Amino acid sequence: MTIRWGILGTGGIARTFTEDLLHVGHEVVAVGSRAAHTAEAFADRYGIARAYGSYAELAADDKVDVVYVATTHNVHHSAARTCLEAGRAVLVEKPFTTTAADAQDLVALARERNLFAMEAMWTRFNPLIARVRALVADGAIGDVKAVYADFSENFPFDAAHRLWAPDLAGGALLDLGVYPVSFAWMLLGEPATVQTVTTPAPTGVDSNTGILFGYESGAVALLHCGFLAKSPQTATVTGTAGWIEVAGPFWHPSAMTLHRDGAEPETFRLDVNGHGYTYQAEEVARCLDAGLTESPVMPLDETVAILRTLDTITARLTAES
């Protein structure tokens, strides 16, 4: 089937995702923004037929099959709810919402209306990350005992920028830390213990954060996110019979290496399709075509559970600062 997309928001991520939709031949039929002129400029740029000056107008367009919610984090919940209430399926940019309670609210609404919903955690759909999951599940490196994942950039402080603004749900954890947290969760599940240390920015959001997860299996996850310095952005999964190295950026990888005890390393490479958002777009199309209301690769219950873990981390960070 041909999937007809609506784009909610007109920022950088909306542009990149729209380019990938067009790259794989999907149809983008409408765009909505808080201002009509912004939506019209976006529509002109990408040849989109309809432009709306409000999110509600976009949501009401019954020729849209699914809406990609590409606003700042703080608006994800309200924008996605508007779409679901209007009968539109949604793909919501990560993090799905800023709290587990808001995520559960959207999940309940989507299930009540029998509508598709998914968090746009594009890393999950990268073919190399899928291979990591398969190798771990097949026991290629034995039992996983440690996961290391890091995502930090050097962003000059600007109190007015969304990354540093508390009212826009800024901070390293929600913008960057969601990737290493989700990566560890993907392989080890919900942690039994959570420890954190952070450096708060002058605005109060977290700017450099270390996270330690502990598991009843004896495994640990060491995670880092930050705005103060660019890091290698790699990930390593260590098991009792070997390890897997995911080259940076691990959240958008083009190479990974499997090290098995007693064997030569095996490197796998990927010629990334488009900007890399194509894989999650194709998953949405596959699910809608199959009549699924959620993706087995990024299940809604897991999205909510990961946000519960983020809630726990946020509470620890708040206590520290």
C-alpha cells in the first residue's frame, strides 16, 4: 500500500525525515506548523500538496494515514494526542514523551482507538543494530555482562536554545542520553539499580551525565551523555565468550565488529540508505500494511518502560543538583 504521511513540525529533523520518505518513494501529502507561512514554505520546498497553520488542522486531514511528530520534546505528548484523537496513526520522534505517565496516556489512547503508534527510535531499525540483537540472542558472545554506550557533543552554551532550556525539556539525557539508555535496555532489559552523576548547566538542565545500571544477572551498563565535549560515540557489548564493537556513531552505525573467543574478528559494514531514517519509515509502512497497531521491534510497552527508567534517572539528577 502507499502510505500517505503528514509532517507535524518543520524543523531540521522534520526536513531530514521528509527527505528520507521521498528517497524511498513514500508520499508526503500534508504538513502542519504553528504558523501558516512556515508550513507553506516547507510544503513548497518538498512539493507537498497541503500546508496547515495548526497541528489540529493537520490531524483533521483524513487523507493522511500517519503523522510524524517532529516538535521539541515538550510538545510530543499534546501533539500526538491531538493526532490520535482525530484518528491518525503516529510516529513520534524520540523521546516519545518526557515522562512515562504521558507515554502511557498516549499508548492507552492508541489502543483504545485501535491506531498505530511508535516511538521514532531510528537506531532500533538500523540493519547493523538488528544484527547486534540477533548475534546476542543467538549466543554469539555468550551471556552479556556489560554494555558501554556513549553519546556526547560539544554544544556551546546558549540559554535560549532548546537544548539548554528547561521549559523545552532540554538537557543531555532526553536529547542524547535516550540513545545509550535505549541501547542498554534493548540488550539487558529493565535495570534493577540505577546510579547517576551529573554536571548541571546554568539553566539547571543536565549537561554531562554518567549512568550506571545494575542487573540481577550481575551485568552492568555504563552509559554517558553530554553537551560539553564530543566523544567517540561508540558502543561495546561484552559477553562471556566475546564482544561486539559498534563503531561511532553507534546510534547511526555503518560498521560493527564481532570478536569471538578463538576466532578472527568479523567486521560488518552497511551502506546507509538515505540519511538512515528510511529503515524506520519502512517499518511503519510494513506495520500499517499488515494491520499492526505497534511494531514488534519497538513495542509500546517497552517505550513506556524505558521512560520509567528515564524518570528514575531524572529524579536522581534532580536530587543531585
